[in-house]
Amino acid sequence: MDKVLIVDSDKKNLDRIEKGFKELHHFELLTAQSGKSAVSILKTTKPTVLITDIKLSDIDGVQLLAYMTRNHPSTPCVVMLEEGMPRPWFTDRTGHEDVLYYLEKPFEFGALASIIFVGLNLKDEGLTMKGMTLKNFLPLIVLSRKTCRMEVVSGSRKKGNLYFDSGVLLDAHYNHITGDQAAKDMARWESVSISFSRLPEENTEQKINTKLLEIAGAIWKEKSKPKPLPKQAAALQPIELSVPVSQPAPVAGQSKLQTSLSRHVNIIKTIKGYSGLAILSPDGKVLAFDVANKSVDFKGFSKEFNNMFAQCSKTVRQKGLDRCTGLTVHTKKAIVIMMTSDVYKEGNFRFIGLMTPEGNGFFMQTQLLRVIPQILASA
């Protein structure tokens, strides 16, 4: 089972996250209230995702993330920013920073769960193998106002230093290149390993003219202020994984199966290429569905694919290949994945997932294996 390590000195926030995880059985949850405790865990455990607050009671979150670059470089990391802190937005992306992701407090648990599954998806696709880029790390120095020398190693040939005073970049050098050019070159380095030491007295003069965030290719994105809730609603507001901000609450009168699918589909929706998911009866009738694109019409083709699945099941049994548990169809326009539930444990249902051609079909299958029992158990 995948492991998620949460590090936060704020016991109330840690308890809040733990409460949310009780509804999510996809991970083994590990927690630490200090950076040193987290390092002790990391010496014996390799988590799937690390989530840490930027401010810890002993070492700061920036030092913990630097430790990750040296010891767990391909592990996706989430940085929890204190309320009121601006979040860096990288202008050459759409807010998606691969190995390092920024999340502002307070946040809905559903938002955190989505980020975790995105990280898992990236890792399964091999997109975290290059590790962290320096440009994604640099805003942390500003946010934490660090005074230090930061040694950066990239691969076997690149090595350089950046010098900071209270989060302000003073100077940079690698090989025989110094100043602005050195900082801009180093910002593009991938697979970085980072360590900190004291700022040498001879490096306290500012020689960099370009602002650090510009070097990182980022801007500050201020947190939008949510509309205040009525006092009674605010007091009773629960932490819900199953109904995230982007997911509407269950509609009165809808089937239990539809409600259950709506509660659990957030996990599947994080998968690259997701277009939709439907639950079918044995005769191919659509019992519940979710679509990312309104043009998807499961009712228009569910019976045909259900018949195809039935024929496949019949054929494999005749050939002595045992029961058919799934069927995948690849075309130039889509990937169609069908899986069946365990008839004896969960009832006779079929699940049909639709993805774009570049979607991660294998990851969809592995996640459906986990989610199908949960959907049917709560229906």
C-alpha cells in the first residue's frame, strides 16, 4: 500500500487531515509533528507523497524538502503555505509543478486528496524521475526568508552555489560564471540535490540585479478570499473528501449508486486523459455515470460494449482461460476500459471508463480495482 507522510507542527491541522484520511483507504498515513521526526521516518520508509508545512517547530520545511532532493528525489512533495502567504505561479505551466506543489491553508481535504493522486499518477508515468527543478524550489527561499549559502548539484557535472540574505538573492556562481547569468542558468537545472550552509562573510554583497521570482519564471498569485459562510453553516462545516469543492453535493432523489459514484469518482478524475466513468447493469443499462465532457454519452454505446464484454467472457471460458474480469479497447480517438465487480461479494455490475488516446489506461485499471469495492460497499 502507498504511504503518505504528513508533517505539520500544527496539531489541529494534522488532526483535521487525519480525520479526512479515515474516509480514504488508499494510503497508509504516516504523521510527524517536527522535521526531525519526519527525517527519522524517511530513513526507514519511502513515502509515495510527502506533505509538509513550510514552518515547523525545529528545522523548517525548506530544509526538509532539501533533504528530499538528496534522499528521495523522485517523490512528489506538497508544501502547505500558511494562510495569507502568496503562492508562486509558474508562467510556463498551468499551475502544475510536477514534483513540487504548493497548497495554501486552509484547504478542503478533497483538494489535498486530488493533489496526492496527481502525484501518484505522475510517478506511475515516470514523470517524476527527473526530480525537482531548481526554479520550482527557489520561491521557498523567499517565503521562508532564508539567509544561507545554497549548494546545488545537478547530475554528475553541474555544481554551483547561490547566496541569500533574508530571502534576497545576493550572488550565484558555477564553473567560472557568476551573477545574474549564473543564477538564470542554474534555475533551469533538473534533478537537483540541495543543501544549505551558513552565508560566508565574503558573499554578503548584492551582485544580482534580477529579482529571484523572475529568475524562477514565476509570479505571486494572491489567494482569493472566499465568501463568508453563514454563522451556523460555518460552525457545522465538515471535512469531506467525497464531495470536493468542484464536485456538487448529492442531488435529492438520485440513486444510492449515483451518490456513491459521485463521492468516489474524484480519485479517478485525477488520472491523465479521464473522460468519464459509468456503472452498468448485466444487460448494459447505465445505472450511474460521471463525465468530464458533456459530449460523452454512455447510453449511446454502453449496450454494444456490454455485449462485446459478454462475448469476450464466453470465449475465454470456452478456451479454458478462466473468468473475464476486464476488457480494454484502444482506438485513435479513445481508450475504453471495462471491468466487472466481484459477483459473489459486490453484485453483478460492470464499470466502463472512457479516456483520451494519451490517457494512462494502466493507472485507470489499477485505481478501478481499488475504487469499485468502495463504490459498491457504500451504495
